[in-house]
Amino acid sequence: MAFLKNIQTSGLPDADLVVLYKESGDLSVLGELYQRHMELIYGVCLKYLKDPEQAKDSVMAIFEELTLKLRKHEVTHFRAWLHQLARNHCLMFLRSPQIGRAH
């Protein structure tokens, strides 16, 4: 995920970027916001999934979820909300029958 470190940033606070994304739907705004917290999301996914490749795949899947969910929900603390979204994503993944695990 180091390839995303070269994206130019606006320096706006998370709350401002959330509002801007909700108003515009501009994925570059969401990308900037997500880039700030990508390592957190990867860490959460790795903690739950215990597989670096699956954790990377989940980071991308969570970004896709975020494009829809962020516009639907009232988010006041983006980092905490995103952490919970990642946690829930991983728990749902672990519960899914295709994993072959009984959790």
C-alpha cells in the first residue's frame, strides 16, 4: 500500500473531507481521507484475519464499502467509525461459510 503514499493531500481535517465527500461524491476526496487511515485499517484486518494477503484484499473491499456507507451515515468521528467498519467487515468475513471456519 506504499504506492498510495504519493497522493497529494489538501491538508483539510477529516471532518471537512467527510462533508466534502458527502456533498460532491468525489472519490479523490475519499481517497485522501482513506489514505490517512489505511495503515489503521490494514492493522485491524491483519489482527482479525491473520493473513497479510487477505488483510490487503479486505482493505480494498472496505474502501468500496466506504464509498456507499459514508454517504448514508452521519459520521462525527471518522477514524473511530472507520475502525468499527473494518472490525465489522472482518468479523462478517470470518463468519461467512466459505471460510470453512467455525467461529
